[in-house]
Amino acid sequence: MNTEEALLIDAGALLFNKSSYSSQLDLDLAKINAEGLIEAYNDLGYEAVGISEIDLAGGINFLKLLAEKSKFPWISANIVDSKNNHCLFVPYIIKNKNGIRIAITGLAGTGAADDTNKNVGYKTLGWSEVLPRLLKEISSQTDLCILLSSLSPRENEQISKQLPSINIIIQAGRYSLNRTPLLINNTLICQTEKQGKYIGQLRIKWGKNGRWAEQTSQSSQNPPADQISLTEGSSTYENDFLALDSSIVNDPIMEKIVAQTKTKVNAFGRSNSSYGELGDYVGSDACFECHSKISRKWQKTGHARAYTTLVEKKQEFNLTCLPCHVTGVSLSESNRSFLLSLPARLYNVGCETCHGAGKAHTIAPEKTKMNASPGAFICLQCHTSEHDGAFHFEQDKKLLH
Ligand code: HEC
Ligand code: HEC
Ligand code: HEC
Ligand code: HEC
């Protein structure tokens, strides 16, 4: 296979295995896995990935942060800023393969819009609001148009019937299975089993007339030399599902990414094994004697006076404000009243906010390790777009201590 000529794309629903998590700890652990997946997709050379409601389980800010780390664009024409309707991700790209100009656009399933708890700052527009306008804009620049869709199969069929200039729909979702491509009008609807168990492969000869042949071939008798090539007559395709089973030798780089991700999950789980139990939070003063240099630097930052800020604003009894201006209390904590009797050692955004509860480590530092490199998802619990629109993890983490 000549990978230069192949186009490696994914329709989405890959980061999480559900669209909402009931506990903050489960979500935080899932986010570490999601960060590992991005590293893997970067290495595999993916060229475009669609977005589904499931990819938004960590919130819009988390996905935007991952998009910054991704070497490929996250594509969605219908996830927009709820204030001004501007696209929050890349609405489409145009790639040239073998002289064929290929447009790739994406639509997220409406599930994301229904969940009003979660989708702060964005909304998901319906396909009919977005797609006709977008096709008008790009049709003169392209020969072949692909839609990465996590809409329902029914909606994808409606799109095929109404918009024949979409030539391929790659359908993603929680319940996907390997399906023989379905030709409706001039659109080929394709779907591959979920969770990366298979790679769906389409070998395409794209006709200059831009239409699929009525009887398009599915046998592998005469495979074309390239994955996508241009031909004089009508367009034809062949498809395969390549099983990624245990007979395939593991790639060393992937093995390394998987091992590193598992180590991070484990370290995070351990440092938070007392999630929510305030008694295991000793307060930042307890770290001073052994980490004096770091501690003195932290003292000069806003985190060390976050509670004082509330006092100055006469808001230190406001249960809405407190979780983000103190230590050891998760925002998702349902019983917030104990915030009013919080011990003074846990005022401000202390060391343990990011490194985990420190009691055991303070007693035996070599035996009980702390989380040495807290991830962006910890910051994003407080540095939400509402409270800090300009948050940038890589830059901001240099200012901590
Ligand atoms: C528990 C909530 C919380 C978490 C978690 C959190 N922050 Fe903050 N952060 C705040 C608050 C509140 C302020 C403003 C404090 C003030 O000035 O009163 C702040 C301020 C800052 C500032 C400005 C610092 C300064 O000196 O003025 C930076 C930079 C920052 N945070 C980065 C981060 C990074 C990076 C992370 C993750 C590693 C993080 N924060 C995690 C709540 C949090
Ligand atoms: C979701 C978390 C969160 C909540 C809830 C929250 N804050 Fe903050 N707050 C932050 C973060 C993060 C910053 C730092 C923003 C930055 O660095 O730009 C901040 C900064 C501030 C600052 C500016 C500090 C300075 O001097 O620069 C004030 C004042 C403040 N918050 C007051 C409040 C009040 C009052 C409430 C409740 C009505 C509140 N906050 C609720 C996260 C939160
Ligand atoms: C807002 C989050 C946050 C707070 C508060 C915070 N840290 Fe950190 N700390 C980090 C991050 C993130 C790193 C990793 C930095 C990196 O990878 O560049 C780190 C790294 C460290 C390291 C490892 C440094 C190394 O060289 O390996 C130590 C030790 C540490 N912090 C101690 C502390 C102590 C002690 C405090 C309180 C006085 C504190 N931290 C407060 C986020 C925080
Ligand atoms: C009695 C001394 C002592 C106290 C108190 C202490 N530490 Fe440490 N800490 C250490 C030593 C020693 C290491 C290096 C351990 C190693 O390399 O095996 C360390 C390492 C760390 C690291 C790097 C990751 C790791 O575990 O190796 C972080 C983060 C950290 N400490 C945070 C804290 C925080 C936060 C507190 C306060 C809650 C704290 N420490 C209190 C001695 C201490």
C-alpha cells in the first residue's frame, strides 16, 4: 500500500467510551487515556478526524486543548460558539491526492446539543442549516466530497437523498459495526466497527463525471495500483475490513505510548486515592520544609492568594466561588456546605490541588510518590473558558512555581 496515495481519516467517537461520566475521578482518568490516543493518532499520521458527542465528554475546552496537541485537524462544520455562531473547530479541509481534490467536512451528532449541562459555550447546529451553504462554497474547488458524520443513520440517508454532491459519508457512533457500503443516490455510506478493531479500506477509482457507477464493484480481483485514482468513466470502489487482531505484531512506538499512558493513569489514581477525603490534605505549609525553593516561588503566585482574593471581594462565604479558590474540593462535589468550615490550611489553590493529597508523602516521601506532572485536565476544572478565556497550558504551567 502506498500511504502517500491513501487518505487516513476517522469520523470520530474515539476519545471516550461514553458521553458523560458520573464521577470526576473516572472522567479525569478517561482524559489521560484520551491524551494518549492523540499521541498515537499523531504518530499514525491521521489527516483528519471528525467530532462526535462522545468526543466532548471532557468538555469543549478539553477538546480544544487536545486539538492544539493534534497534528491533524479536528473537523466540525456544526459545533459553533453559542454567542456568535462561529465554528469552534475546522469546518472543512481540501486535500489533493493523485490529482483529485478531496473536500473533507464533518458533522457532530445532535446528542451533544441536547445535553444542556455540559455544552457550556457551544451549540450544535442541524445539518440542513450548515451543509447546503458549505457545499456551495466548496463545490467549485473540489472533485470528491467526504462527510465525517456522527449523525444518526437516518439523517445520513436524508443527506444522501438531498445533497448528491456529498460522495462519501463515513458514519461513526457508539453502535457501529462493519457494514458493506450502501449507495444511496450518489452517496456511498460507509461504516467500520468501533474501538479500532478494524480498519475500513476503500480503494477508489474516481470518474471524471463525478458519479458512482450503478453496479460498483466489490471484488478484489483487479485492485487498482493506488488507493484513490482518477479514471475516464464512472467511479468504482472496492472495500475491505482489515482486522487488527493479535496476529499483527505490535508497533514499538505504539507500545511505548500505551505503557506511558498506563503509568500516568496509575500515578494519578494513587495520588488521588483519597479523592474527597479532606483529612488526607495536609496543606501547603507542610511541604515547605522539604521543598522550600518551589514553595517560595508558589507563594508569589495568584494561587497562593486565591482565597484572599475572595475575602477582598467579600465573597469568601459564597459556595459558588469557593471550590475554585481553595484546595481539595472538587467542583463536582455535591455537598458543598462543608466548604464553609474548611480548615485554614486548605485556603487558596495549594500544592495538593495539582499534586494530590499529600499526607502519606509528607510522612514517607520516598515510599509514597506524588503526581510529578499534573496534566492540563486538572487546570481546566477551574480555568474554564468562562473564568479564563486565555488559558494556555504549556505557557501557563511555567508560572506555577
Ligand atoms: C482549584 C482551582 C484551580 C486549579 C485546579 C488551577 N488553578 Fe490556576 N488559578 C486559579 C485561581 C482561582 C486563580 C486566580 C487566583 C487569584 O489571583 O486570586 C488562578 C491563577 C492562575 C494563574 C495566574 C497566576 C498568577 O500569578 O497570577 C496561572 C498562570 C494559573 N492559574 C495556571 C494554572 C495551571 C497551569 C494549572 C494546572 C496545572 C492551574 N492553574 C490549576 C484556580 C485554579
Ligand atoms: C470554575 C472556577 C471558578 C469559579 C467558580 C470562580 N472563580 Fe474566580 N477565578 C478562577 C480562575 C481560574 C481565575 C484566574 C483567571 C485568570 O488568571 O485569568 C479567577 C480569578 C478571579 C479573580 C481575579 C483575581 C485577580 O486579582 O486577578 C477574582 C476577583 C475572582 N476570581 C473572584 C471570584 C468570585 C467572586 C467568584 C464567585 C462569584 C469566583 N471567582 C468563582 C476560577 C473560578
Ligand atoms: C496549579 C498547579 C500546581 C500547584 C498549585 C503546585 N504545583 Fe508543583 N507542579 C505542577 C506542575 C504542572 C508540575 C510539572 C511541571 C512541568 O512538568 O514542567 C509541577 C512540578 C512539581 C515538582 C516536581 C519538580 C521537578 O523538578 O521534578 C515538585 C517537587 C512540585 N511541583 C512541588 C510543589 C509544591 C511543594 C507546591 C506548593 C508549594 C506545588 N508544587 C504547587 C503544578 C502545581
Ligand atoms: C519530609 C520531606 C518532604 C515533605 C514534607 C514533602 N516532600 Fe515532596 N518530596 C520529598 C522528597 C525527598 C522527594 C523526592 C522523592 C524521590 O525522588 O524518591 C519528593 C518529591 C516530590 C514530588 C515529585 C514526585 C515524587 O513523588 O517523587 C512532588 C510533586 C512533591 N514531592 C510534592 C510535595 C508536596 C505537594 C508536599 C506537601 C503536601 C510535599 N511534597 C511534602 C520530600 C518531601
